[in-house]
Amino acid sequence: MLKGTRIAVIGGGKMGGALIQGMIAGGLVNAESVTVADTDEARLGELARSCKVLVTADNREAVRNADLILLAVKPQNMAEVLAGLTAAMVPSALVISIAAGISTAFIEERLGEGVRVVRVMPNMPALIGEGAAAIAPGGHATEADLKRTRHIFDAVGITVEVKEDLMDAVTGLSGSGPGYVFLIVEAFADAGVRMGLSRETALKLIAQSFLGAAKLCLLGEKPPAELRAMVTSPGGTTLAGLKVMEEGKLREILMAAVEAATKRSAELGGRK
Ligand SMILES: NC(=O)c1ccc[n+]([C@@H]2O[C@H](COP(=O)([O-])OP(=O)(O)OC[C@H]3O[C@@H](n4cnc5c(N)ncnc54)[C@H](OP(=O)(O)O)[C@@H]3O)[C@@H](O)[C@H]2O)c1
């Protein structure tokens, strides 16, 4: 679907790099149709060697003939990057931004009215092809633009579409989600050690339990409450553990955590 599309990636860091790898490994694009621009020369050398993409230190050179521009720099660098692109880019290029908190309107204002922008909130497991991304169209993006964007992020995980005003909620849930899970896995592993297991064994067992349970949830055949009922026999071990979690108000803690992260995302984006 992206074959023949010339792609410019501005910012070849962790996320930019993961997306380039995912697109090439997934056969969406040929390496020679991707140009990466970054201020970090060493990083460019690494990407040229490992992914065989074209590289440049000049953002304008990267976008000059690009049909699709992927913006993967930090939010605080976006204004400066956009200011340099306007004169160089093809006005009909599709612009995809993964910068947290940066609205499509912010990009449209700086790149010129009518520019087609899609905003994406990916998350960290995209690095291993297991990301969860939400996409939202800007004012001029078309159905075809959304389809192309979805195609890219499907190469490194799963993709859902949301309205842009829900992007803070996405950031608070799946954007921050891996961080929550790491804390919970860490705590469970500590608990396993406390009960006598080695750290290595405890970590392996609990991480695989998360993976297996998550896969069952993603199958979508039964809601989580029903799956939980299936593993909770009357008077049994799971029930004893769940009782402690409910008494400790685990659900309320998780709700409050996502609410706090959503609010923080809005604050960082200057929306609150
Ligand atoms: N990592 C995540 O889990 C995650 C999740 C969701 C969304 N995101 C979004 O993805 C974006 C990138 O994050 P990241 O974690 O990949 O950051 P990163 O690893 O720091 O990558 C950003 C890259 O852009 C380069 N850069 C800085 N200024 C530039 C400029 N003016 N022109 C061209 N390149 C420039 C940086 O070089 P220097 O190192 O020299 O500054 C760096 O190599 C952010 O906007 C973030 O909000 C990331």
C-alpha cells in the first residue's frame, strides 16, 4: 500500500527508528524510499547501517520530494522543526505526527492551511512490534490518509481510531500503560520472591501470566469479568488474593492513576 511512497522521517530516535524498522520488516516500504533526518549524526549512521535507509542532517532535504512526512521529534522541538519545513515540503504531502500533546491544529497553522495531518499516540512496545496506537485525523485528512496511517502502525502493533479530543485519555491509558504494567509486574515479582521463589522465576511466571491473560482479553470472546469468574473458584486461592485487592481498592487506584495521567497530558499540551 505504501510501495512507491517516498517517506521522510524527521527524528530517527526510539520511536522513529522503531517505525522505520517495522515498516521495512513488514514489507510496507523499500528502505531506499525512506529518508531519515536527525540532528544526531551517530544515530543517522546507525540507521543507515542497520536499516539501509537514506539519511541526512537537513530536515528540508528529507522532505523535499516526500509524499509522506513522519514527525517523530520530541514535542518541545516541534515548533522549530515545523518552521523549517514549510518552504521545502510538497504541499500535498501527508503529515503524520507522533509527538505527545501536539495538536493537528498546531501543525496545520505552521505548515499552511489545507495540509493533511494525522496525529498518532503510539506506545513503547512498538519497539518490539507489540505497540498500541490511537490515530486521529486533522481538519483536512481523508479516509485514505487514515488508512495509510493505520497501515504503518499496524506494522508495529495494533491501531484504533479516536476523535482528537480523546488523545489525552489515550495518553493516560495506553501511552502511559506500559509504565503502569512495569510497576505492577515489578511488585508481583517482589511478592513471588517474598513467598520463596527466585527473582528470575517469579518475573518469568508473572510476565507470562500477563501476556497470556492479555491475549485472552484481546481475543474478545469473553469480557474480562467473565474470564476472571472462570479462574475464581468458590473458597479458592484466586478469590483469597482478589479479596485483598478489592479491599485495598485496587480498581479505584487504577482509575485515579489514569485520570491523573490524562489531566497531566492536557496540562503539558497547554489545554488546561
Ligand atoms: N518513546 C515513547 O515511548 C513514545 C510514546 C509515544 C509517543 N512518543 C513520541 O514520539 C516522539 C519521539 O520520541 P522518542 O522517544 O523517539 O524520542 P527520541 O528517542 O529522543 O527521538 C527524537 C530524535 O529527534 C532528534 N531531533 C531533535 N531535534 C531535532 C530536529 N530539530 N530535527 C531533527 N531531529 C531532531 C533527536 O536527536 P537528539 O538526540 O540529538 O536531540 C532524537 O534522535 C516524541 O514526540 C514523543 O512524544 C514517544
